Amino acid sequence: MFSITVRDHIMIAHSFRGEVFGPAQRLHGATFLVDATFRREQLDDDNIVVDIGLATQELGAVISELNYRNLDNEADFAGINTSTEFLAKVIADRLAARIEKGALGEGAKGLAGLTVSLHESHVAWASYERAL
């Protein structure tokens, strides 16, 4: 399996409900490094997985919808604990929808999967992996 990964970052604010979250139940900020890894079994006709420039652009477009937002105030997340794992899935699904609409070009039709990882720090991160 071949893969490429592109990276960006987001800064959000949010809070959690539930004792398991301890002090994170209060409003707090988080800065995440966001990695999107695109996979395919065979390279396309240009011998690439996907256009890195387009992949970077589309990841940026998806996360710009979350960047500098208090997720507690976003209608899409009403009543939801926006955990790192949950946000990885949101970003992956939104990126997959763009891919399906052709945002990464014809060559992206051969993509087999996508993984989005959100790095909370240099020692902790969460990922969501999905088929395309």
C-alpha cells in the first residue's frame, strides 16, 4: 500500500461533559497538528498517490471550518463531546466528501483509504481511519 501524508494545524476551544474529563469540563483551548494520510494499492498514471498540493489545499479548507472556533457554540456539535477521536472522524468524513465530489481530481478515484490523525501534543494523538 502506498501513502502520502499532508499536515496542517487548527486551534479550537471547547469543553466536555462528564467526570472522566476532570478539569477539561471547563472551557479550554487546544491546538492540534492535523495529518491526513491518503492510501492506494497502485500508483496512478503519474506514479503518485494523489496530488500533494490539492491534498494540502483540501485539508486546509476542511479544517478552516473549525479553526479559531469555540466548538461548544457550533450547531453541528450541539450536545456532543468534541473529543480528539471525534474530531478526527469529523475531519476525515468531511475530507472524504470533498474527494467524492472530485476535489482531488480524477487520479483520486483510485484511493483506497484515508486516515486523519490529530496530535494533541508530542506524546498523544488520536486517529480515525476509513475506506474511500
